[in-house]
Amino acid sequence: MAQPAFEKARYEAAEIAQRVPPLLLAAQRIAATIEQGVHGRRRVGRGEAFWQFRQYYPGDEIRSLDWRQSAKSDRLFLRQMEWSASQTAFLWCDLSASMRFSSRRDLAPKQERAQVLTLALAGALSRAGERVALLGSGERPSTGRFVLEAIAHRLAYLSAQAEPSSDEKFSLPPGAALPSHAHVILISDFLAPIPELRAAINRFSGRACRGHLIQVLDPAELDLPYTGRVRFEGVEGEGDLLMSRAENIRDDYRAELARHWEGLKTLTQSAGWSLSRHVTDQSAAKSLLEAYQWLSADRRPTIQQ
């Protein structure tokens, strides 16, 4: 390898390594927070590990009675086992140029918050015994103590590879052959046209995959608080827009954003998926808890806002 190329590679490697510890620390802190508010993902089912006793009710299987426990009182108790089959979850977060936006210096860019949510969810799921993989990484879903660090390095590497004017390969989830009935969690601002998003989601829902979307937005993208002469710069080839009085388009902008949100609702409901929104000036733990509880429950799709 030529010396200039070697120096460039070493610099890029050092830059990637520097990004990983802050992401991991933030993700682990959030994951620990939500784990205090839930009782894990344990469920009744076929397995070899004992979970708990439950009082017998008419209609329960007699063969599940635990006579030793029942003999200690005047009631009958069932011995419940823990479901031993782990689930598989594939995670993806948008690394396109539009995700680098932040309206204030004290707010994390959307991309950074999306990465933290991805890692925190991966850490919580892995500790619960689920198999986790980054969508499009080509790696097999796995569990254990090293999963979180591997995903963190992969995200840092992909983020470094994305150019400032990155194309659509970073703004839409990549196509991948997933096992049937896998879980898919996609994190993005989801501001791409609805037909493009529908085509991307249909690739997964066709394999009976359950999915959850987390829309990450900056508070300025909700309210458009700007006034006076403002230049809006397109970062993904859209071009620039100069407004002499930005406040004049605020109502139309909010109405269009609301229509887009309704389009996302319709899209996810038709696919049997669920949807939530996270704003970067809010706690990341709340959005993570919603996704975690969605994965823990066997219920119909819902919309959280």
C-alpha cells in the first residue's frame, strides 16, 4: 500500500474509533433506563427453564399442576415454563445527509439520535437473549456481549463512508433476504415520498416480517419557526430555496407535514406494522421504551405520537 493511502486509511480508522465510545455510552445509559421500567421480555411457553407459579383456574391443563407447591396451601398452582425460542430483530437507521440536520447547537443531529436509538435497542434486545443484526450488514443475527460493540463500529464506519451529498442508498433501507416472521425496526426521518417508502417496506412485509418505524425529527421540522429572509439549503440534490418571508409558508408547511404523517400511518397500517415519532429535544428513553414494548407484545399495529 502506498504511504499516502496508508496514512488516509489510518486517519479514517482513528476517526471511526473515536465515534464509537460516545455512541456506546449514550446507548447503554438509555438501555439501562428502559430496563428499569419493564420486566424483561420473558413469556410463558414451551421451554425447559422454570419461570413462575400461577394459580389454577378451571380449564387449565391438569398435567401442569405442581402438587408440591399446591400442598403448601389450600389452592392449586400451575408450574409455568419460560418460552425458550428467541426472536430475530433487524435494525436500520438512516445515514443520509438530511439526517445530519440540527436546528440548535444544544440539540443532537437527527443521525446521532437515530444511531443511539439503534444501539440502545440492540443492547436491550441482546441482553434479553434475542438475536440482533444490522440490516444490510450481511452479518448473521447474534446475541451476546459483543453484539452491541460490533454494530456500533459498523454504524460508525457507514457514517464515515456517507458523503455530504449522499445518494438514496443511505436514505432508504436496503433490500435483504430476511427469514420469515423476523422483526424489523427502521429509524429515519421518513421524509422521502410515500411511494418510495411503500416500495421499501413492501419488500419486508411480503415475508410476513413484523415492523416498527421510528420517525426522528428536529423540533424545527415540526414547527418551522423561522421568520424573515431565509435560505433553505438542499443537502441531497434538491437545490436551494430562498424565502423573503419564511413565516408566510408556515401554515402550508405544517399542513403538508401532517398529510405526510397520515400517509405514513396508512402505509404502516396496511403493512401490519406500527409507527412512532421521536423529536430530538425529547428523551430518547421514551421512544426506545415504545419500541421495546412493541417487540415484547403480541398485539395489533398501533400508532404512537
